[in-house]
Amino acid sequence: IFFFLMPVIIGGFGNFLLPLLLGMPDLSLPRLNALSAWLMLPSAVCFGISLYIGSGVGWTFYPPLSSVPYTGVGVDYLMFSLHLAGLSSIFGSLNFITTIFSSVFSQASSRISIIIWAYLFTSILLISSLPVLAAA
């Protein structure tokens, strides 16, 4: 979910579709967009490292192996990789919201595509939920 669905469906298709649907040459904040993309690389590397180090928790955080007596460096790498992936998603969502709000104010709300509405509400939900999930 964190390393394929969110980067490809939300990030990849959003970077491709939003400028096309809004009639813009690029997203509003291209450097934030690049930071969001580049944060996925160390996140994936830390995830790969976590699979080979420690007690073999895997990507599921299976509770008996990830509980206090068995935790090791692998769980720490896995947690760090999920925090980096969440930070990448937050940066991408901020970019999408900024792009949508900067170009949609000139249009009537009935003329805005359903895909733009979907990306707007998905981005708002990601920004509101990912910090809570990271703190837990």
C-alpha cells in the first residue's frame, strides 16, 4: 500500500492528470513535488533493509514479532521507512491542494471534474490522517 498504491495511484496519476485537467503546464510547487518523489527512494531502501535485519517482522508488523521483547533494529528501520513514505504523501497532498485551489477559483464548482474533487478530498484526508497514524 505505502510503496505502490499511494505513490503510483495518488502521486503518479495525480502528477499526470491534475495539470491536464486544470489546463496548467505543471503543478504549482514543482520543488515540493520533487521532494515528495525523492523521499520515496530512501523510504524504499529503509524498507528493504528492514526485511533483512532483525527478527523477521516483515511488512505486516506481525504483533508477536514486533512486540517489546523481540523488537530490534529491523522494526526501527520499518517504522522510519513508513514515516518517510507518510512525509512524502503529505508533501504531495500539499502540492495537489495548492494546485487545485490556485486554479479552480476562476471556475464554477459545477464545471470542475469529479477527478479533481476526488484528488482534493483524498489530499485533505491524507493531510489530516497521516500525522495521527505516524504518532500512533
